[in-house]
Amino acid sequence: MTRLYALLVPLVVVLCVVSLTTGPADVGMAESLRALFAGGEGPMTLVMREIRLPRMLLAVMIGGSLGLAGAAMQGYLRNPLAEPGLIGVSGSAALGAVIAIQTGLSAAFALALPLMALAGAFAAVLILLAMAGPRGGSLTLILAGIAISALAAALTSLVLNLSPNPFAANEIVFWMMGSLADRSMVHVWLALPFMALGWVIFGTVGRGLDALTLGEDAAASMGINLVRLQWGVVIATACVVGAGTAVAGAIGFVGLVVPHILRPFTGGRPGALLLASALGGAAMLLASDIAVRVILPGRDLKLGVLTALVGAPFFLHLVWKVRRERA
């Protein structure tokens, strides 16, 4: 584990520096960092502090949160194919944002879109609690989450189908692709409290996830409160995924791919995988965000599109691998 952290921490630091110094402005790394830390009246200070710094921070926060939530969901469900969107939070958050765009609230009030997305995420948790019940098992949780995801996707499609404004429909489609472009420190401060709450809750579930690998009966005999563990994972996932979707749109596959890659290096222990996946998720999203600025700088390649292009083939590989193991 020490070697893994010794690799991941410097990797995240290096990618943070590269993210801060990558952009259309033809300015060297030393000058960019000087403008960020020393300040001044020039335009480069404004670019660094109001454009690049929020983008880098959001990449770390959202990537780390998705990796953390993915590891926790896979550990709780004991399924390497589980991912944070399984409980319907991301789809419901996207629905809230779509409604804000379609009704014009996002044009009238700048923070209406992320606030509506957060409202959608927490509405999903309330519906999940009502459907699964406070003592519902993991199977009930999965079925309820699938139902909520399907309903949110159907309502989102309905809004797009009935949209009389082609410009609003176009904005909805582009927002749902996910991006960190044009984000500010306002978005960072909006997402941070919810993510911080989720991080704190995730910090308390490691022992329970480790015990759960022995089975629910064994975990209960070790003093683990399974109901508290389940809803701790659900609420923490809702906090981090809902906040991330609210400020950046839908970004998929990070929570699926990263924990699976790092699991062999943690001895298969879900508790140990949490921090490693947080670092790995931050590294993956930082690298992806750098890539969208380098590959097609003039075409606004969306971050969610790139992560899907990388993650979908990996997901198919996982399915094929599981099939071969069970054959």
C-alpha cells in the first residue's frame, strides 16, 4: 500500500501542475505558476485564478469523489461491476439540471442549474429510501436504483422531446456530455460542502466494508450495523456524485474503472481501496481534462465523452473477463 500511495500522490501533484499550466495562452510553466501564487495586475493572474485553478480543483474533487464512491459501492455490493450511478443519483441530478435549462431558470439565475441538480440528487435519495425502506437489503437497493435511473432518463428524454426551443435542447445535450470548462470558484465552493460531508461519511465505512467481505452474517456478528453501513454508503454517494453532476454534468466510468484497476494492489480489501481509488480517480479525471484541451483545443471536446470512450471498452473487457471466470 505504501508503494501505491508513493506512486499515486506524486502523479496527482504532477497532473495538477500540468493542468494549471495547460491552455490556449502561450505562457511558460514558470510564468503561469508565478502569476498564480505571486499575483499581480496582469491578465495572466486572472486566467490562473479564475479559470485554470477552479478547473483543476474541480477535476481533483470530482475525480476523487467518483473513484471513492465507486470503490465504496463495489465493496458494499461485493460486485466489481457496480458504479456510483447505480442508485440513480446522477440521472436524477441531470434531470434537475435539464429542468433548470428548459424552464429558463438557469438563464435568469446563474446558480439555478447546479442547485436544481443538487435538489434532483437528494430527491433521488428520498425516493430510494421510500422504495427500498430503511432496512432494505442490497438487492432491493439495486432494483430501486435501477427504477429511479430509468424514470429519470425517461423524464429527461421527455423534456428534450417536448422542448420547443432548439437552443435550450442543444444546451441540454452539451451539458449532459460533462465538462469542466468555464467553471469558477463559485462552483468549487458550491460543491465542496456536500463533497466534504460525503468524504467524512466514507471515512467511517472502511471497517464495515472489510467485514462485509466475509458475508452479512459474519459482519453482523463482528458488531457491524448493516443498516447504518448501507445508508452511509448511499448518502455519501449521493452527496459526492450529486454535487459533482451539479457543477460538471454527467461524467461516467471513472467510478467503475479506477477501483477495478487498483483493487489488485490493495489485496482486495475494500477499506484500503477507498483512499487509493480517490487518488486514482483524481489522476484519471485530471489526465482526461488535460487531454480534452490538447487533442482538439478548438472543438470543445467534452470531458464526459472522452471518459466514456476510454471507459466503455474497459467495461466490455470486465464483462468478458467475468464471463470467462464463470464459464
